[in-house]
Amino acid sequence: MRVMAQMAMVMNLDKCIGCHTCSVTCKQAWTNRSGVEYAWFNNVETRPGQGYPRTYEDQQRWQGGWVRDRRGRLRLRAGGRLRKLATIFSNPVLPTINDYYEPWTYDYETLVEAPLGEHTPVARPKSLISGEDMKISWSANWDDDLGGGPELTSHDPLLAKISADIKLSYEQVFMFYLPRICEHCLNPSCVASCPSGAMYKRSEDGIVLVDQDRCRGWRMCVTGCPYKKVYFNHRTGKAEKCTFCYPRIEVGLPTVCAETCVGRLRYIGVVLYDADRVLEAASVADPTELYRAQRSVLLDPNDPEVAAAAEAGGIPRDWVQAAQRSPVWALISTYQVALPLHPEYRTMPMVWYIPPLSPVVDALRETGHDAEDVDNLFGAVDALRIPAAYLAELFTAGDVGIVDGVLRRLAAMRAYMRGVSLDGTRDESVAARVGMSGSQVEDMYRLLAIAKYEDRYVIPRAHAELGDPGQKAHELEELATGCSLDVEGGPGMGGWGPFGESSGRLAPVAVETFHVLKTRQRPGAEPGPTGGPGDEEPAAPPPGAETGPTGGPGDDQSAAPR
């Protein structure tokens, strides 16, 4: 048994209202630079829908993740070394800008400076790639505009598998929100796909990063990732991806998306797993067994043998203690309500989801039934407006039974806690019907409904004595939360060789936006007019302004370690 630690996240989809606050704050922190206008490390998809990029779940087309061959071994769906060598200068399996969307801004100058006239001036959309006028036809959240309607959902790869049982009329339409970030997988196919070794998984916390200095822009990682959460910066010629906000994690702070989430639906914590069993679990023959196989790899941190093996393997004691209090471990293994996204890709993702139950309650209430009665709830689970088969295609490789069990546990929690809230009655029979005790139901309720900040985020600090990442954590302050890579000459931003900035085209419209954001993010900086690349640097912060030892969001402290 080789015990390792992994930072993981659970999202409660019952609480997501699709406000996209997580997307916007992540965008401000990580991808506010020229070349990544189209990149969203965190996006919120409306399901059913095509997703972002379009139909990314169709692996017959995009060739992401792993497949099991006849001998029971895993191989990359996109091919091995020989195939990569043959296509290294022209990778044929990549999403185009149209599969994402062509980024745009608006001609605000015309709107503001137009002379007085008979008609109101119009701020026309302009492409951030060419700078020319354009017609907006798609974006990262385009599916949301039609709310799961038939015009777009007919292209949903998952819905195509079960559409025979679903009539996509507006009277029967269903939808829910699915926030997505990089899965930081235990068996990442993006890392295995990288020819230059620039992508790596940190041994201390399992976060998957890109070494910007080693990246050569082959883009095999984009193909290899089945979730399509690796992006290519055409300005720098480098791959970029979600970093799990590791500068914040190292000082005990949650990710930006979790910190700013309006619904408080994200939970972050440490889980321990047996690294020697990952390959075996990812190679099970039956895809519907992958969820159980992945859970079997996770180790109980309260087991004295596991705790001793973890410390013997170099995991600090406070990390083991954090794993014992981890909300992620509780939701995955103790209460068994969190499920992985597309386990059939065999990457063993470590961002898990609690499927939505709210439509059940809403449907019952609309028909005049008691929406919190346990018998009504259990009966409604079988007739859920969101088909359990669709949720199963997302989270359990098609095993409806597992999804049904999760929804029943959530329904039992609602019914049990209703009795507690109304008259103090604790009906143990309700909990027993889903294999839980009343105290377990109440603990799960406290975690899912009213958890405090310190219960949702159990994040141990990095250790300075364990190497460079810990040293960086020691030097960072809590106020230095910027995570951008916009420092001049920083990793991925310098060099005019074949893989440097000259590999991408200039984005004339984006430059202004870049400088505005750069000025706005500096603590204490006075807002003022900004222009093009030749403008002077913003004025220095006024005396007494707190900047912290890292100097602000553009500081090189936030660059990925080599």
C-alpha cells in the first residue's frame, strides 16, 4: 500500500443556480490575458446541452481519455507514441475556435464618443481575434439561453443514448446546471499524452499543472483530456489549464471559484488513496464498475493502519488529520452521495458531484402533494423530471441503480429533517430505509445545508520544509490572492522563437482590456485611462497601501513550479 494525498472537490448540484459567479471570478484571476479570451477554466453548463467546447463528451470524435484493450491494459484512446510522433506537427483531433466560440468585445468607443444625432449609437461586437465586426452565434454558456430546449439539446451526446425515452417538448423539458473545472485526475490522460513532459501531477497534493517553460505547444494534452479542460494560448504558444488555485491552497485558502460561489455548493478537502491500486481500478472490464473501483482506491483516514502508512510515506500528520475531517471524504464514502463525472473515461476524476433532487420537490408541490413526505418523495424519485438515466450517463457510466440510491438518501434527509424541524420528531425508520442512522442523516444535513466555512473547506497548509512549493506557501500572504500569469517575461510569456509569442497572432482589441484589468487588480492603484501596449505603467500605490510581499496579482510567485 502506497498512500498518497489528493486535494479534491465535491459540488452539490442542488444548490447551483447558474449565476456564473465562479466563472467570472476565475476568469478575472487566471485568464485575463491576451490569447486566452476564449478559455474558461471554470464554466457552468446547462444540461442537457452541447457543453463547452461543443459535444466534448463525444469521445469517438475527440479521442480523449483511456480505453481498455483486449489484454486488459489501458491505452490512450488517441494513440500511443508512434501515432503522436506521426502527427506531432499537425494534430488532427483538436477543437477549433468554432467549437469553443470566437471571443468578442464591443466597440464602446463609438458608443461613448459618437456625436449628438437623431439615432442612438450602437456598440457593435468586434472579434478579439481579428478586430473586425462579427455576428455572435455561440459562446461558452449559449446552451443556457434556451434552457435545455430541443433546438440545441438534440446534439447532446448523452441525450442521444437515451433520447428514445424522452420527448423534447417545452412542456416536458428539463434542465440543471453543471459547473466544471479540471478534474485533477488520479490517472490523468493529459499528462500521459504530453510529449515534452510539461504536464505533471504534483506528488504532495495531486494537483495537475503545466510547466510553462517546458511546454512546446504540441497540444496533444488538449486531445488527451476527455473533459477538454486544457486550452492552448495562441499568443504564447503554451498550454494552460485550471491550477486548482494552488497558491491559495498552499496557504490554506479555498479556490477562487469556491470562495466566491453564491450557493456555497463547493466542498474542498484532502483524501488519501492507494497509488498502487489506481491502474488496477482504472482497468476494470465493466464500465459500470468503475465508480465502485474508484471508491475502493480511496482509503479511510480514520483507520490507524492507513494513518500510520501515510505518515511513514511522508504525508505530514496535520494532512492526515485534515483528511479525517475532510468533507469530501464524508460525502464520497461516509454518506455516499457524491459521484465522479464520467468515470468511463478511466481517468479517475477527483471532482465529484451530488446529483440534483430539487426538481422532485418542485414537481410534487406543483401537483398539490406534500413535497416533504417521505413516501411521496420516494415515489417521485422514480418519476424524476430529470431522467435518472441521464444522470447515470453523467456520473456512473449508465448505472441507474447507483443514482437512484443517491437520490433516495437525499430524499430521506429532507423527510427526516422535516420532522425534526416541525415537531422535533426523529423518525429512525426514514433513515433506516436508506441504510443510515438518524445521527448520520443529521450530520449529512449539517454538511449539505448549513455547513460553516471551516467545515466546507478543510485545507491543510503546505509545508516549507518539504520543498519549493512549501517555500512559496511560506512566503505568500492571505491577501496576495491573485493568480494571474501576466507578469512580463514570466513563464510562458517570453521568447520570440518558434514556440514563443510569435506563434500567435496579435489581438488588437484585447490589449486594451488586458491593461485595464492589470491596473484594476493592483492593490491601491488609482483607476485611470489606459490605452495600448505603449502606455506607461500605472501609478505606484499611495503611501501606506498594502501590497504584500508578492507585489500583486502579476507577481511571479503564482507561476507553476518546475
